[in-house]
Amino acid sequence: MTKSSILTKLSIVIGILGILALLFAWMAELSPFVFGFEARKWYNDAIILLLVAIWLKLGALYHKGDQ
């Protein structure tokens, strides 16, 4: 496996986790807590996870030529 394929798969997994965190944030808006955390924490987690997923995908594009 090349670096680009590993980075792409990691970005997909972390991106899905970011989307789940965003869904939990929206659910926490309706109820005070979701899994013991407030909506603000879920929004912050979603932001960080999605930024990391974007960063990994950019790394995959950069390393695509290293084959």
C-alpha cells in the first residue's frame, strides 16, 4: 500500500467520525446532553475531525506522485 492510499482511507474514516460528531451535536441541541456531552463539545469535535480529514486528503494528493 502506498502512502496516498493509506492517507485516503484514514481521511475517509476520520471524515465519517466528524459527520457522526456533527449529527450528535445536532441531537444535543434538542436534548441537553448526548452521551454525557453538551452540543458545544460535539461541534468542536466535529470541526477538528473534519479539518483533520481534509488535511489527510491533501496529504494523499501530495504523496500521490511518490509512487
